[in-house]
Amino acid sequence: MVTMQAGLIYFALVFVAGALVSVVRDVVLAPNIGLRLAELVEYPLLFLVIMGSANWTIHRFGLKGQRGPRAVMGSVAFLLAVTIGALLVLLIRGQSLVEYAANRHPLTGAVYLMMLGLVAAMPLLVGRRPPPV
């Protein structure tokens, strides 16, 4: 149960931070430098968010050194990210998943998929050291 909670908290941290960064991207960056470049600027920030959120959650829930629970934590966060992302595309954008995928830029779409993969993998890649206070 703790592992599932850790996955939920990890997802929530990444999702909320990602939503905030996306607002900055759309309101501040995209009008000035274009959407594609703004997305590429956004991804390194999201990488840091994913890494920091995974590290913090692992230490908060005492999962340091436990590869199995950390893998489950990442899997839960990944499944939630894919599910919530798909629901948002359907409900807010009014697009099918096929339409959404067809309208993505090849480069930024590929980087987005890599970021989703990092959400799943990051708990296994971090968590060996305590997060800074």
C-alpha cells in the first residue's frame, strides 16, 4: 500500500509541476520563441522535476535501496500519467488519441514519449542519496 501511495504522490508532484511549467511555456515562452522551441526549453525543466520528485518521494516513503517497490512506484506514476494525459486530450482538446498523435511534431512528440519513459524509470535511477534540505 505504501508503494502505491508513493506512486500516486510522485505522479501528483510531476503532474502539478508539469502543468505549471506548461502554463509558463504557453503564456510566456511560446508567443516569444514559438511553440516547438518553447516545448524543447520546457523538457529539461521537466527532467529536473521528475528527478527531484522521484528522489524526494523515495526518501519520504522509505523506499531507498528497495528496487522492487521503486519499480512499482514508477509504474504507478507512469500509468497515471498516461491515463490522465489521455483523458485530458479527449476532454479538453476534444481530440481522439490518434488525432493527437498525428498532430504532434515528430521531435517534440518523441521527446514527450521519452519523458513519459523517464517517469517510469527515474525511481530506479535515483534515490541512493538523501535529497537536499
